[in-house]
Amino acid sequence: MHEESLQQIPRIVVLISGSGSNLQALIDAIAAGTIIATIELVISNTAEAKGLARANKAGIATQVINHLEFSSRDAFDRELIHAIDDKQPELVVLAGFMRILTTNFTQHYHARMLNIHPSLLPQFKGINTHERAIEAEVEQHGASVHFVTDELDGGPIVLQAIVPVLDLDSPTVLATRVLAQEHVIYPIAIKWFCEGRLTLAKNTVLMDGHPLPAQGMPYLA
Ligand code: NHR
Ligand code: GAR
């Protein structure tokens, strides 16, 4: 028998804070058979997240861990780790998760946690990226999938989608154009990870064992 056929189906835990459209793209890719994996748990830091209903509808377990109920970031993150590790996931996926994570947390999931950030990193780290891209009058904007490290939005880049900024763009209109591309590239990167093709060695992303360029795999929308 091939070694691969003995391998476990990768388990994923997804962290959300909001609408969960990237979670939905992952649910859909798994349902379609494009990605072979199971989502063991969806965790939100707020009960208001619309993404919780998406998980429920797909029959996926959900848990709310409200950061407001913890006295420190460290206490919140320790509770997150407890809930995540209970599922023994191969991969942790941040999908619109809005809480900055402690060093303790990022080290614990080193090389097995991905994020999608709505900018062409290293430009526009942090929040309100679409507003800042328009304000800066850049011609190109987009989204980046990266491994999560302690450096906020500074972890090694896996894949980027480039979208044009148009003359009459508002942050909302631009965000919608970027989000559509997020739904394309995030499942691709997650698929690579689940197939064992995507790894992190030191601070370099390897694809099939070969280093990727600093901006990851370019993807032109
Ligand atoms: N944590 C670490 N250590 N490293 C990263 O790369 C992380 C991270 C946590 C989240 C997602 C990130 C994004 O894609 C992410 C990457 C939240 C903030 C933020 O400022 C910034 C970046 C990201 C997520 N959060 C505020 C906080 O005090 C709260 C903001 C709010 O609630 O609106 O945690 O953009
Ligand atoms: C996405 O654009 C994602 O890149 C961004 O929030 C949106 C979440 O949408 N993430 C961050 O800003 C993380 N700080 P979703 O909840 O519909 O997937």
C-alpha cells in the first residue's frame, strides 16, 4: 500500500470573528472534494459572528470564546489553545479573526497556522487596509495568505492575489473585489498544506520542497 493511503485526513480548526465568507469558501471546497480535510471546530471570539451560522448549517461544531471575559490576552489565548488542542488539528486557519495573538500562541502553532490578510503584504499590515490603500493612491491592492508568526501580518507569504484599485473605489467596493479573490486563493493554499506540499522551514515557505520567492506564489486575478 502507498504511504499516502495510510495517512489521516487532516483536521482543521478555524478561527473567525465576523461574516465567515472565507470559512464558507473552505467548507465549499471540502464539500466539493477539492480539499480532503475535516473542519473539527470553528471558534469565534464573539457570539455575533455570522460565520457561526455557516458552520452550524454545515454541521460543524462551534465554540464562542469571548475575549472580553478574560483578564488578559494571555489568559484568552490559553483558553483558545485548550479548545484547539482538544481537536488535535494539523492546521489552524485564521479567517477574519480579529484578535492579535500572543507569542505563546504563535509559537505553539508554528508552521501549522495560516492567515489571510486583505492587502499585498508587506504593505498595509494591521486593520482598515482598504481605506489606507485608497488613501495612499496605490494602483494595485489585494490579499495575502501567510504563515502566522509573532510579527503581526509579517509571517512568510504563501500566495497573493492582485486586484486593481479603480478611480471611483470606496473602501467597501474595493473590499468586495478583494474578498472575491480571497475566496479563490485561501482554499488553494489550504489545499497545498493539506496535501503536505506546503511547509515552513526556518522562515522560508517551501512548495514541494523548493523555496518560494519572498512574495509567495503570485496569482493575478
Ligand atoms: N497574531 C499574531 N501574533 N500574528 C499575526 O500575524 C496575526 C495575529 C492575529 C491576527 C490577523 C490580522 C489580519 O489579517 C492576525 C494576524 C487583528 C488585528 C488587530 O489590530 C490586526 C491584524 C490582524 C487581526 N486587532 C485588535 C486587537 O487589539 C482589535 C481590532 C478590532 O477588534 O477591530 O487585537 O489583519
Ligand atoms: C477578510 O477580508 C479578511 O481578509 C479580513 O477580514 C475579512 C473577513 O471576511 N481579515 C482581517 O482583516 C483580519 N484582521 P470573512 O469573515 O467574510 O471571511
